Amino acid sequence: SVMPTSILIFVLLLIISNSAWSKVIRPIDIRSYGCQSPLLKSASALLIASSLRSSPALAISQTPLAPTDIESDLYNKPFFNFPPAAVLYPTNFLGTWNCNYTFLNSEFTPQIPFNQLSSDPNIAGFRKYSILRFPDIGSNANNVKLQYSKSASGNIYEDIQYNTISLLPSFFPEGSCAVDKVEYDIDAYPNRLCLFFHDQVSNGRIELFTNSRKTLITEDKINSMEHYRQSTFRRRTGQRANQIIVDYAIVLDMQRTNSQSFQGVCKILSYLQPQDNLYFERPNKPVAVFNYAISMEKIVT
């Protein structure tokens, strides 16, 4: 009958997805990544043609870099998404951390000409603010304060509101960008965030939805993969609002180096969307991968 067949197909896809994820949860050796950014050192920067055009920091190297994560089946965009629960952390995360984000390298698919990728407004990473936690790909952010708090029930969670207000302006020159308000309710809607901000060009709003989340977090490591859909709106005075919609994933691999610090690598995977003209070229594989090194040092008071 139709129903048992549908259930069987669903179960098989779920097993395949979980099997692939088990391979993602593996240590990443930060020594395999060079610390000099090819985005910052090669090719000419993309021109800014609108308020949602490319980040000035994003000068692109079109040479694929090893390892070739962009072709790995481990990073395919999932077909099925289940509303994920909020992430809880071990007690040693409680408190405030000083974090540094250093751009490492990038990789682009040879399957699609680079000028087509970079001119597509709906591919995450090629426009300022298109990735909430990394709003200016190619730039570094230093001495960012992140906070983990305790709920009334005693659970430790990431303070999303505090961290977003702290993180987003850190990728830009001081005073050039500020967060006006963050709407987030970890109990009612742990998978939705709305942020209002302004910079020297315009006012903006970001709506972020977490479509899927897989995590393995202990006192010694953080391994996670989260898939997002983000809408970014910006409006200049007297003009219509611009909107971009992007799909991306963030893969985080952090290892504890001592009792008060973590180090690791973050991968940002950008995907096409069904309405994109290029979608059927790569319907579920990333078209770009951006790598950052991250260090976290706990502030002891």
C-alpha cells in the first residue's frame, strides 16, 4: 500500500542522514589550515553596487583549496527538517568568554562559474549581513564577548540576545554598525530570531530560522551542524526595501585546550535555493565553503 511504502522511504532516508552525520562528528586538525586568508590576499574585491552588495573584505581566490569539503556528501542539505530543540551546555560553559574569529580560507565549486556565484544576491557570504554570525565574510573579529547563562530550571544555554548584540558589530569598524533590538524567546520559539540593526548606509532587519540542528557537546568539545534560512531586509530613506533570502549551514568543531579555553574551526556552507536559476546544477551540495578559526578564553572574575 501507499502508506507503508512512504514510511519505509522516510525511515531509510533518516537512517542515511544519521549515518552521514556520525561521520561529521570527528575532530578537525586546525594545523591543516593556513592562517593567511586567500580572500584577503588575492584577486580584486567585488564592487559594491547596492546596500546589499558584496562585503569590501571579500576579495576572492578562485582556486579550489584542499581539503575539498565542498564535494563531501557529509555536507549535503537535508531533504527533511524537524524543529530542533534549544541547545543545552555543560556547567563549565557558564559565564562570559572572550572570543576571536580569524578567517582561514574558502572554496568554490568549479561546477558554476565564479562570476555567476558572486553576482547572485541569494547565496550566503557574498553580501554583507547575509550570514548573521559572520556578517562580513573575509573580515576577522577579535575580543568578542559571548555569554552562557543559567535558566530558572538550572540548564545552561547560550545567551542569544547578548551574543548577537556583541557579535554582529565586531566584524565592522568601531561605531559603523549597531544592533537596535533582538527578539528571541528560547522557551516559545528556540528556532527563530529577529534582529533590527543600523549602519552608516541604512536600517535593516534579519529574520533567522534554524531548520535543523545536530549537536554533540561535552565539557571537552563542541561538535555541531546547524542549517539555517535567513532573510535580510534593508531600506534606505526614500527607497524600497531590498531583501535577500539565503540557505546556509554552520559546522562547528571546538576542542578544549585547557580548563579555561577552547580552539577549533568553523565551516560556513552556502547553498542554492529552488527558485535560483542555478539550483539544478547543485540542488543539495554547497556552492561555497568559508572557514574560520575560533578561539574562546573564559573570563575569570
